[in-house]
Amino acid sequence: MTSSLRDIKVYTTYPHSCSYLDDQEATTLFVDPRQPVDKALYSQLSALGFRRSGDHIYRPHCAHCEACIPARIPVCEFTRSRGQKRIWQRNQDLRIVCTDEISDDEAFDLYRRYISLRHFDGDMYPAEREQFEAFLNNVWDCTRYFRFYDKATLVAVAVVDALEDGLSAIYTFFDPGVAKRSLGVYAILWEVEQARELGLEYLYLGYWIKNCQKMAYKSDYRPLQVYVKNRWTTLL
């Protein structure tokens, strides 16, 4: 069923306010939503710097800005920093459960609290059930939801897509009240280990934006590969 990349239609949005950089306009390139997608095509597009939001596959396509840079971790080369090793050890008591759906109240309540406390200034606030399910859905049957429990309490959910060459970290939300655990960092470290166990090469992290605090953290994971001028290279 996989189509040739040359046959895929794409569309661009009108310029709109950038979600990451103040006083910047953004333009987004979208794959035709009528395009049939399977795991192979999704994997090919991810290797070209595309991401998904719900069932939409997109990539920044701004005329005067190239700040959004696709990033991925080559998992076999990755080594934890001293601080990451501490975070890894700190969370070894968590119990992790994998599910293939996210429509339950337990997950949504955690998501709502996360958005309310961490992203109240963004366009995802206030959290709504319909937006939550559409954003994090399992449209191509490649998504898994890893639920992190402290005893019986859900403290984090990592939404992960399985690609042919790696895992794609779509979104992570967690209990802001347990900041000492650094659950966002731990989720990435755990996903790296999952990719290794599955014999996959990469953990795709989405877009690294050097001058955006919310997106710059990705350079803390080394080595990090970035997609620049149509090729993957190691960030120095």
C-alpha cells in the first residue's frame, strides 16, 4: 500500500503566529489528509523530518526561519549524563504498563492537570476531552501508551509511535506535583532503552529549537542527530 514519496501531495498553511518563538510567523507543510498511510510510509516521512499530530503529518516550512530542526537519538551510541543516571536510578520503583488506547478518565485527568499547570499559556489550554483524544489517537495502529505508576497512582504517560527504524516520542504528560522525579527526562531515557531492546536504531524527538526553552532541552541527550539540509548529522 505504501506510496512513492514523489506521488504524495502536500499543502502549506497560510502564515500564522509561531507557537515557539515570539514575534515570528510560521508556515506548516501538511501531507494531504486523504493520503493513505501505513507504517512504512509514516517511517519514511519521519526520516525526512515530518511529525504527526493526531492523524495529520506535518513539517515546518517557514520562508524566513529554519529554527525548528528535526532531532533523534541514535540509541546504541547514547550514554546517560551524570544527572540522567541519577534520574534513572530515582525512578526504578515505578511500574510501567503498556496499553493501546487512551480514552479513559485516569489518563485524561492527568493530562488535564498537566496542561493546566504546565501549559496554561498555550493553545492547548484548557484541556478538552475531544482535543486530547484527537491529538494522541492511534490512527495507524502504531501507537502505544506507556503508563508510569507510583504504586497505584498514575504519574506519567508517554505516547510513543513504533516506526520501522525507531520509536517516535509523540508526547509525554505527567503529574507536575512530583517534580523531584524529573518524569519528562525519565520517560525519554526509558524510551531509549525500549528502542534498544526492540533492536531499533533511533528515538525520534520531534523538533529541537535552540532559542525556545520548551524545546531546547533535547540537546541534553547526546549524541543527538539533527536533520539539516536534507541529511542527518550529529549535533556538535
